[in-house]
Amino acid sequence: MMRRLFAVWHARNLEFLRDRGTLVFTLLLPLSIIVGMGFIFGGPPRPLFKVGVLDGASAREADPFLHTRYVQFLPERSTAQGLHALRRERIDLLLAPGAPSRYWVNTDSPKGYIAERLLLAADPHAQRLPVRGRSVRYLDWLFPGILGMNLMFSCLFGVGYVVLRYRQSGFLKRLNATPLTAFEFLSAQVLSRLTIIVLITTLLYVAVGAMIHFHNAGNVALLLLITVLGALSMIALGLTVAARFASEELVNGLLNLLTWPMMLLSGVWFSLAGSPRWVRWVADALPLTQMLHAAREVMLYGAGIGTVAPSLIYLGGVTLVFLGLGAWSFKWRT
């Protein structure tokens, strides 16, 4: 019995080691995640508050508050832009250094209150200009991220493994004998998964909304459009991965290589507003980032279609590119 067990064990190990793609992903995926997280969260202690700063460098040097530790000072190009960020709690305070300094504070923001205390301790003569902006609960901010993460996993793994199973079982080889084209087959898979995902996401939206009464200031029809385009982009991405490969382990590695960066960098759990610029560039290229950005703008701040149009155009373009690439590289046979 032990000899038979050892023979099967040895054969399976050789099979895994000879699958070079799977072996590479098994080694590189955790390494890339650790290195990436080290770049994002490593370095000196992260700031506790974010303060937008207006005016020139000479005024900044003279203001004692601007030398406060554990406060990140972000340049703002205009007062209107800074107030927009302040009302949405992307910054905790907006400061115009000078003699005397002026500052704007969101009276509905708890972190804004603490940042104001720090400012007044350093500069008691600063002039206060209060603004109002609805305080956003973390639960309200997190809810679109959780729905988006569930949608991402369902789209990528739900489609990728189905196509892979069809190829391994020989079903695709039989379909190849019919007049069905690769584009038609992939489009049918996209529409099928899209129908299921939209229904599931809608049910979750309604059920969770009945339980926790999350905030939604925007148009529900626009949210549905964002969901559809976001789901289409990630379904097309999953189909592109499964369009050619026949190794279950390799496809699993590729899908994990796609899902982990999106789960960590797309703003599912936390905002990347204070992250290095290159991290935000990488994050903006991910479909999930664009979908969550558009969904939060609509749900939390009541944005219209004009505000989220760049994200919608990006998601539509990604869908067409990946669906075309999947149809071009599709293989019916193993």
C-alpha cells in the first residue's frame, strides 16, 4: 500500500513541477504581495490627519502648524477644489497660511475637530471658516467595497473555471464542430454571468439596505449602470484568462494574480488618498477601482452621470478590449 501511495505522490509532484507556469505563480504571487504591501504600508509612521494647504511656499514656511508631526499636508490648487475635498472628508482641514492664517473645517467631521484643536494650539489667531458636509460612516463607505469585491470574485472565478471545465471535459471541442464562433460563445458566457451577478448584487443591496439602512444620496438607475459596466469589465477579464489555458492550477494562479491587487489597491477596505502617487496610478488602472469610485460618488455624494462619466467610459473600453482579446486568443481544444 505504501509503495502505491508513494508512486501516486511522486507522480503528482512531478506533474506539478513540470507545469512551469503554475510553479512560477505559486512562488511569485505571495512574494509580490508581500513586496507590494511593504511599498504601500512601509516606511515612516503613517499620518493621522490630512490637511489641504493653499497659497505659496513662502507663507507655508512661516506657519508653525505646518511643521506638526503625524499630519500630512496636501497641496490644493484652488479653494473650490479644497472645499470639495473637505466636504467629502478626503481631507480633515483646509488651510490658507498667512498673517493671519485662515482655515476651513467641516463641522460634521470628528477628525476635523481634532485637527482644528492642533491648529489652534500652534496658531491661536487663525481665522475659522466653518463649512458643512454630511459625516460619512465607515459602514456607508465600506458597503460599496464589499459588494464590489463579491462581484469581482464571482465574475473572475465564476467565468474562468466554467470555460476551463468545458475545455477539460471536451465540451468545447464538440462545440467547435458547430457554426458557433468564439466571439458568440464568449458573449453568451458574458451575458449569462452578467444576468446572475446583477440579480445577486441587487438582492444583496436590498437585503443589506433593509438591515443597516446605509446612506444612498444618488440615482439607483445610475448605480445599476455602474454595476453592469463594472461586472462586464471583470467578466471579460476572467474570460481572457481562461480563453487559452487548460491547466486548472495555472488559471487559478492567474486569477489570484488579478484579484489580490484589486482587493488591496482598489479601495475596498481603505482609501489610498495618502498613498504614493505611483500606487494611485496603478490603482486607477484597475477596473474595480473605477467601479468603486463611481459607486461611492453616486451613493455617498449624489453625483450625476457627468461626474462619473470618465469611470464609465473606462469600464466600457476595458470590456471591449478584453472581450476582443479573449475572442482572438480563444482555443477550442486542449
